[in-house]
Amino acid sequence: MSHSLQLVLLLAVIIASAKLAGAASSRLGQPAVFGELLIGLVLGPTALDILGWPLFTGPGRGGNGAETLLPIVSDLAGIGVILLMFVAGLETDLREMRRVGHVAFWTAAGGVVLPLAGGAAVAVAFGLPLFWEGIFIGAILTATSVSISAQTLMELGALRSREGTVILGAAVIDDVMGIVVLSFVVAFAGSQGSLNPASIGLVFGRMALYFTVAMLAAFLFEAVARWGGTLGVSQGLLAVVLVIVFLFAWSAEFVGGVAAITGAYLAGVFFARTSFKARIDAGIHPLTYSMLVPVFFVGIGLQANGRQLGGRVAFTLAVVAVAIVTKAIGCGAAARLLGFNRSEAVRVGVGMISRGEVGLIVASYGLAHGIIGLDVFSASVIMVLATTMVTPPLLRLAFPRGERPPAAFVEETIAGPPEEAL
């Protein structure tokens, strides 16, 4: 069987499995994303290891399916999460984001400081050096991936609640804070403990340059979208939008040094302010949810191998526990102190638990640069999977059916704490 036919077959298996598992999960009262993530873990090397089956291997391929097909699946998954974050951006109202800006900032800060300290403490407790492996483990725990929470909140009709708005805003800020933490750790590790002011200044300069140019470019979105709609070709508007989304995502990492999903999310936020939002919604959803998003969710499980943990089981369990508890408490406590009632603060804390692809990116960087070992990397992957998988059901519990907010913004100000929070 040719390589292209193997890829086509694998994609058919991934998409069918994701949709069937998602449907089963929905019937059991859980978000569809939970089933899609779980089936990915089952299909991966932790359980069935389908990429090692004869259907996906063959002579002259240079290895099994994990070596030849998984990189392509990973690339498609990367595009999927970029589009998923763009959709989340379309569902975000910038005016409401500004209203919860201070809450989002301090929520993100709480979700960075506590996990950073907790991760370093776990490393030291298990005999790993504090510098730089321990601090880097803490840096891995700081990164929040909002894509899982955004998908679940959209399914629950809660993405545009004030809790959902804070979660999305805090995750974007959290990403920037996490990159800053990562930059400091890498700078220290590379200089054997001595900070290079020029390199740190360059990091901040790149971020400032990217966000400034992105905000200025947003003023052109209305005109560019109108031009795309008059090209006289099929799906001209959607094509122009995709070009801009991909450029925003690319430049976020290449120019700004932040994650590509941050750029995609910003593009969505800016396009939501144009008069073409409804048309963009109608075009982007079928492209995103029919193939690319299922590939992303299942692809997470295909990359993990829980069998390789060996003697690091206790360490892995400790990392998972600290990752969940510190993020939930750090973010939830900040929201509570800033005026959210107890239930709302719990929802914010739970929505920030997932690490997703951001945690994997940070862990992969550490492995590639020799900051962490393969055992710590494997534990980090399991942590990412665990936090990703527990977030949807926990959000479902945090938003019980009788209390779910409507799919419209809650029209209340959070300038001061509500009476029940006093």
C-alpha cells in the first residue's frame, strides 16, 4: 500500500473514531471532546498502537506508521488547533474582554505563580535538580491551553458567559506570561546562571512589536474582507480570511515569540468586529469541525506512550496532581478575590486546568535543548493528557444543567464584588 493510501486510511479511522466516540460521550452526558480525547489515547501506543499495525507499515517506509504518518497527523492537528482558536476568537466580544481585563490578568498571574512553584517543588522532592530541570518542569505547568476549554464551553453554551470570557482572556495573557517564564529559564540555563539583559530585552521587544503590529493591522480587516468577497472566485472571502489567520499564527511565533494559537485567537477577535462575522462563521465551521479538529484531539493520544514511564509512575502522578490543583486554586482564588462568587471562581479555575498543545510545545523544547530528560518529557506528556481529559467533565460539573448561563453575555458589571462574595 502506498504511503498516501495509508495516510488516507488513517485519517478515515481518526475521523470516524473521533465522531463516534464524541457521539457516545454526548449520550453519556459528557462533552463530545472528552470522547474524542479518550479514543485518541486508546488508539495510541498506550493501548492499541494502531500505527504499528501492518496496515500502516510496510517495506521501504523507513519504519512504522509512528515514524512516517504521525508527523503528518501532527501537522494537520496543528492546523486544526489554529482554526479552533480562531473560531474561539470569533465567539469573543472585545468590549466584554476589556470589561474583565483586570480579572483576566490577575487570574492568569495566579495560574502562573502557583504552578511554577509547585512544579519546582515536585522536582526537588523526587531528587531532580532545582536548576534547571526543576524550574523548567514548573514552566511546563504554567502554560494553559484554552482550546479544550473553549470547545467544551461552546458545547455548553457558556463561552460567552463572564466566566468564559475571563477564561479566554486569562489564557491569552497566561500564554504571554508562560513564554516570559520560559524565556527567563532558557536564558538562565544557556548562560549558566547569568542573565543577558540584551537577550531578555529582545524577548520583550519581539512581543511588543508583534502585538502592536497585529492591533494596527486589525483596522484593515473590514476592507480586506470586503475585497475578498468581491474577487469573483469561489469562497474568496473565506480564502482571504484563512490567509490572514495563518499569517497571524505564523508571525506570532516567528516575530513575537508567542504561541501560534495566540495569533489565531487574536485574528478571530478582530474579525468578530467586522460586518462579515456571520459569513465567516458559516464557512469556517465545516472546514474546522469535519476533519481538522478531530485530527487534533485524536492526535494528542497518538503521541503519548504511557508504557514508557517505568519507575516514574509516582513522579508522574505527583506532577498531574500538582498541575490540576495549583492551576485551579491559583486562578480560582484570584477570580474570587476580584469579585466572583464561589461557583463562578470554581468555573474559572477549572477552565484553566488544561495544558493541551501548549504544554507539549514547552516540554518538547526542553527535551530538544537538553534541559529535561526523556523520562520527564514522558511524564509531562501524560500530565498534558490528564489535564486535557479531566477539564471537559469538570467543566460539565461546574456548569450543571440548571445553572448554565445563556449563550449571550451576562449583562452585569464586575467592577465590585457581588453581595454573596462579601
